Amino acid sequence: MVASRRFADPREVAAAVAWLPSDASSYVNGQNLEVGGRMMQVLLGRLPRPGTPPLR
């Protein structure tokens, strides 16, 4: 599970991918669109910081 407490439905990811080349996104530039339910924050939070012992 991820921070949103559920995994993405493939249709949710497909909707974001379809939105990118559409006219609805024409004003958006220079942004990162993360469609992961905050998965990256969960994964990065588990990485050991420099100078700390690794997780077991």
C-alpha cells in the first residue's frame, strides 16, 4: 500500500497520460506530473541517510 492507502487503478494512470497531450494541459509547462499515490515519498523515506546505519 502507498500513502493514499490504495494502489492505483490502471484507468487513473491512463487518464493522466491521456491528459498530457490534450488541449486541457496546454497551459502547463515545466512541471512533473507524479501519478503514484505518493509512492515516491514512501520509498524515499525508507532510504538510509548518509552517516546512518542501513535499515534491516
